[in-house]
Amino acid sequence: MSAHFLTPLLPMLMRELVLGSPDSSERTYILNRGDAGLLASLDRLSASTASHTHGGSSIAAHVDHLRYALSLLNAWAAGVTLSSRTIDWTQSWTRNVVSEEEWRALRDSLRQEATTWIEVLGTPRDVNEVQAGWMTGTIAHVAYHLGAIRQIDRASRGPTAEDEARAEAALRRDT
């Protein structure tokens, strides 16, 4: 099937989640206006904060899981045949504790994989139903983990709906 109709939409949605929403009158689809997105939110956190488990998986584990998932999708897009025998989802959840250096490297790796995936999503291609599911499903997958990370630590949260309403009111006053 042709996924060409998704070519402008999917990278726009992924870009908003990963790189943030506009701080202007431009339309947003997922995040509140002015939200810095996943990568900038993670950059505000220390390795110690990212390593705290709060009784479940740490933020570092969520980030490593997303990095791994996006690396698999990028490999698929580059022509690598993925096999359930070579994919190990349990490995992507084992990195609960990171040093400052490991945290920086993990964020850099996620940034690279996410940026590459945004480019992939913007490249027209023919896909089968499963592949189309992978492509569209990444939006929900990243949104889920962004939400989970923001529930774990308040410092990673973006502007609230009230913040957005105040910003909109200020924009109307200024125009």
C-alpha cells in the first residue's frame, strides 16, 4: 500500500513530540503550545534523577527503550530484515541506572535515532499493513513514554493547559 499520504503528517507529529511544539500561533496537535518536547525535557534532568526508579522503571530505562525501538525502525528503513530472533525487548529495559556520561550518551543516541526516524517518516515509500502500523504506531509509542516520563518526574513536564490559555490570551492582546 502507498503510505504517501502519511508523508507530511507523520514527521510533523513526531517532530512535535520529540522537538516540541511551536510557541506561536501555529497549530499544535499533541502537546500544549510552547512545550519543549521529549528531548529538551530530558536535557533538564540529571543522571541521578533519570536513574531513580520510583518503584518501577526509571526514566533512563524508558529512554533506552525508545532509543532501541527507534534504532530497529531505522534499521528496517535502511533495508535490514528484522527477525524476532534478533530483537530483544527485555534488553531495552535493563538500563535503569546511568552515570552523567552515560546519561548524556543515551540522550545523544536517542536524539540521533529520533532525528533519523523523522527523516524516514518524511520519505515517501510503499509499505505493507504491518510496516504502516510500525510507522504510525511510533507516534503513540513515543507519546506514551513521554507521558510516563513526565509522570515519573515533574521537572520534565511541559506547559499546562492553563499556561497555554494565558499565552493565547496574550497573543490576542498583542494582535
